[in-house]
Amino acid sequence: MCFSFAIRRHIRHVFRSKKKSHSLPDTSNSFSVIFPPQSSSSIMSPSPVWCEGTLLHAVQLSGLFPDCKTFVDMPLKYDADVTLAKWNALLALAPITNDVLALFLRENFDEPEGELEECAPTDWLPMTDQFGDILDEDYKKFAAALHAKWPTLYRKISKKVRVNPEKYSIIPVPNPFVVPGGRFREMYYWDSFFTIKGLIASGMLTTVRGMIENMIYLVETYGFIPNGIRIYYLNRSQPPLLTWCVKAYYEATGDVEFVRDALPTLRKELEFFQTHKSFKRDEWISPLYRFVVETTRPRPESYREDLESAEHLDSFEKKCVLWGDLAAAAESGRDFSSRFFAVHGPYAGQLASTRTSQLIPVDLNSIICSNMKTLSEMYVICGETELAQQFYNEHRMLRATIRQVLWNEEHNCWFDFDLEEDKHAVSFHDTNFFPMYCDSYHEDLDSQAIVDYLTTSGVVSFPGGIPVSLVNSGEQWDFPNCWPPTTWVLLEGLRKVGQEDLALSLVEKWVQKNFNMWRTSGGRMFEKYNAVSPCYKVKGGGEYVMQEGFGWTNGVVLDFLKNYGSQIRWKVAESCECCDVTLSRTLIKPTSPAPSSSSTARLFASDLTQTPSVVSLQSMLSDSSIQN
């Protein structure tokens, strides 16, 4: 068959132009176009549109979208088979230019975000007495403003997704939920716990229950909770905090029946980690756990970045190992950090040397140890003493192994264990202190030794919070960034081991940092902050621009204000070295941020099809334009 004369002339014009072209390599021997079937725990085959294939490859390398997540969040207008058939027909014509690729996307995909609908939470009420214990009047206003943000972050799956789920990369869950904000337009796993803590402080227990039921649905459907509710996240999980969520809900409601109903699912998630994430040496008392992902492709939402990270590797097998370790770093929630970089070799200390699976992490093992103890406590509540004893014994064995393998007597601290180096990775990370909150510390722990370590390292002296590390790598989970979730775990951990004074002083510092940022930026909240400054200096680094919203930031601050509001007050900072000004309560109007979806807006602009040299791809590929 052949195209009409007019269409052939158009194709010659387009493909002879000097515009940038993205030729696709021979698919028979190129790793970067067609990938082998994925070996993972996912029960769903990778999508040939959003997870692998020549279309994904072409779009992500084209530069049409600065953020690779944009394309994999775009819904299909037609069935995947129809779209891919049109794409393959277009591929057969000639190399694909950006103009043709953009037009193909415009005619076959919708803009992202349409799969979610804004809606009003039924349990949100204007703030009355939820935060009545707060003494500082400005902190009361701060709490009210954060409480008022919940409806702006509240989403539900749209009806059109439920009718045609195969046209969307989002995983439909039954109940509405709170999103983090910014590019994170869907529900995320470990974010949800810290968001839930704030929702509980706001009295939004129906929303909390609905979000937990969403997570239970995911475990029952897939056997685990993915990183986020997108199909391209189905090869990895995140720190398993569902048990924490159920415990928090029970403590707020006393709902024993909800706990009883949730227990089988909590056990199922634990079994997933025991099956897929455990590792044991003969001399260890019990298995330990690590973040590990088996994959044969880059992460779709960071496709271009992962390809670039693996450019230096000379075999497909080595690339797969790196891609798996990059995905495992995302599974840890800390993408990316020097914590996971190699310490030797030509790429030591760089993202290209990421080796997440070679570390036994303190935080993951502490969380799982905590989950075992909580399961034991829940079975006691439900009157099942035999199961309660079983999980208590498992908790004690894992706690003993954490001391055996992860505790360092010389430094009086826990450290990740490096399997390759066969020794502790002796470096400050805020995750080193998870055992305190997780009740996975040994009974004879001297908590003052932990305080001494924190003081000697200097991390408690920073005016803006405790940094996640002391390595300035340029990655977002390194110095000088401080993050709400790990800040919450560390501070609550200090309180649990009897160091209330230090915990309170650090809570006061963290709330003041967030208040300063909120007040001086015109009411904006961000996902992370700069520890070296008490002012409105946020921090960046990483694969994407700074995000605001922000679910877990709001949640942590509201939880702190709820529990410590009667003990903390805002204080005037004497000076700010990075600004050379005295901080006050003056409100500074925010500058207008750049549109978050400008590249998508340009792609879908109506004048794109009016370019004389570009005609409708529909007509190029329609039957009426083809002659036998």
C-alpha cells in the first residue's frame, strides 16, 4: 500500500527538514528501545505505553517535557492497541521529528491530571477547638492556615477512569485521598502516614480511614503497596508504614473492629517483605531486610535520567543492576542520597555508582521490627494471644539482630551495614536513629550516648533543622536539606527514649523554620528545607524542581502543633547569615511561580496544528489516505 501524493510530499518535507530528529535504533539488538519481560513481584505486566517500548523511548529522549513524569501520567484517548498500531505505522515511514512526535501525542493523549477530580472532604470543618492548646497566637493562625490546605490537596479517582481504567496509568483506588502536591499528583505510600498524622490532628478521621482502606485494597490486589498509585510503580514499594497508619487510627478512635479487619492485610504486607526483601548471613540471629528491586529497564518516570546514569556501563547486565539500585533508592523514599553511593571506584560518590541493594539499612529494619511489635499488640487487643506471642518473639529476634549487625559500640550509634565492604557505613544520616522511635533498640541503651553523638556531630546546632546527612553531594537527600518525615521520626524517637528536653527544643526549631517559610513566602509550604538557614530559604537538588503543597510537611507541623503547642512559642531570630537581615513576622508576598505544566500546555496548544508544514497524523494514518 502507498500514501497519496500529497501525504508523501508532506512526509518528505518533514523528514528532510533540519529540525532535530530522534531516530530509533534497530529494536533487534538495542537495550534502550525494547526491554525483556520484567522480573519482579508485580502481578501486572509492564504497560507497552507507559513502562517500556519505542514510544516511551522516543518521547522521553525528545526533550518535549523537562520532567519525564509528564508523559507517563498522560491518559490515552484511544485503546492502547490502537495507539500503538498508529505509532508503529508512523515509525515505518521515517525517523520521527519533534514536530511529528508532538502532534502524535496531541492526537492520541490527553493532558495529565484529568484522571483525578477535586472534591470536598466530608469531614473537614473550619477550625474550632482542634488546636485550642496552642499558646502562640501566630502559631494558631499558622495551624488554621495549614488546616485550610487539606481541601486543596483532596482528590478522588474520576468516573472516566473507573469506566476505562486501561487508558490511564493511574491505579484506581476506592476512596478519596490527600496528595502531596506539585508533580506528585497521586497518592504516595510513605507520604501517607505523615499526612495522616496531620489529618488526625485536624479531626479528619473519615479521610484517614478512607486512605488506609485504599492501602489495604492495594495490598489485597497486588500483595504490597506500590511506591505510588501508578502502574509504573508496580515493581517497588516504599517503607512499609501501613501498620503505623492503622495504629495511629486506632489510637485516635479506639476502633477494635477496624484493627481486627486490617490484621490479615498487615500480615500479608509483612510476608511480602519477608519473601522479597530479606537477606541473611549464617552468623546472624535472624534475617535482615534491604531495599531491592529487580528490573531490566529504567524507571519510566525518570527514564532519561536513568539512561544517562548508566551510560558508563559496558553491558546490559550491569545497566540492569544499576537501574534496579536506582529503583531501590526510590523504594527507600530517599532518591537520591550519597548514602547509597559506592565508596570506591571511578564513579565513587556519584549517582552512577548507586548500590542500594548492597546496604542493610537501619530505617527499614527498624520499621519492620516496629511492625512486628505492633502486630503483637494488636493481636492482644483482639484476644488472639498465640499470634500475639508469635509476633512478639519475631520482634525480639529482629531487635537482637539489629543490635548484632547495625549497632556500633565505638560510636554509640546505629549504622547501615555495607555488604560489599563487610562493615558499617560510618556516616551520619538521620535514618540512623529510627530504632529509638521503632522500639528496636536494645534494653540497656544509654540514650544520653545518642544525644552526645548528635551533639558532637553538630547536627543539632543548625538553625533550620537537622540535615539528612553531612555530605553535600548535590542530591536532595543530602546536606543541607532537612525533610519532614525523618525529622518527625527522629524527634519523636528522642521523646520515646526519655530525651524530652532535646526533642522539645528541636520541635520548636522545626515549627519555627516552617512558620518563617510560610510567613515570608506568602503562605507556601514545601517538601523540604535548608537546615543552615532559619529563614525562607528552601532547598533543591535532585531530579525535579522544588515542590510545594505539601502533604507530609503540613501533616508533621500540625501534629507537632497539636502535641507541643502549649510548650512552644515563636522567637525572633537575631540574624540570618544567608540574608544578612533580622527575621520578623513580616509577610512577604510570594513571587509568581513558573507554570508547572507549561511544556504540556505548549504541546496541547491549538496553534500547533496550524503550522503549514504539519498536517494531521490522523489523516496521515487513516484508511482514506492509504491506497492498496
